[in-house]
Amino acid sequence: MKFRKKPVVIEAMHYHGGNAFDIISWAHTGRPPEANSIIIMSFNQALEIRTLEGQMIASVGDWIIRGVKGEFYPCRSDIFEATFEKVEQCQLKY
């Protein structure tokens, strides 16, 4: 059997190393402090992300994705570019 991924619109930010606080602000807006999903790690400018599957590390160059249920996870740039394309502004629901 073969399957095709359903088209969904997600929000994402590209982590370039200098925008860690912008990503954290975006991820934590409207969420209680105990639900903090993204934490800065001091070595190699990595970000620790609490995902539905457990802790994951985002490195400089990765994309941080907000999934369809409001969850966050990192995605390598090459995988992101092969999987997603930019869309015009639309109303997101989650």
C-alpha cells in the first residue's frame, strides 16, 4: 500500500543561531510557564525541545515546527525543504 501525506499548513521558524529568543517567545506565547517547550542550551547554541516523543535537540540551521496540535519539534533544513513549501498568509486553526 502507498500513502500520501495530507496537506496541512504549519508554522515554522528557521533557527540561525541569533534568533533563539525570538523562537522561544513565539513558542511560549499564550502558554503557561510550566508548558515551556523550548529551552536554550549553552553548548553549540543548541535548543532543547520538548516534543510529544520526548526531548530533541535543534541545531543551528534546523527549522522549529509548530505542528497541527500546537506541539513543537525540530526538523533538519534539507528535510524541511523537501517536505514543505511556503504558502500565502492564511488563517491557521489549532
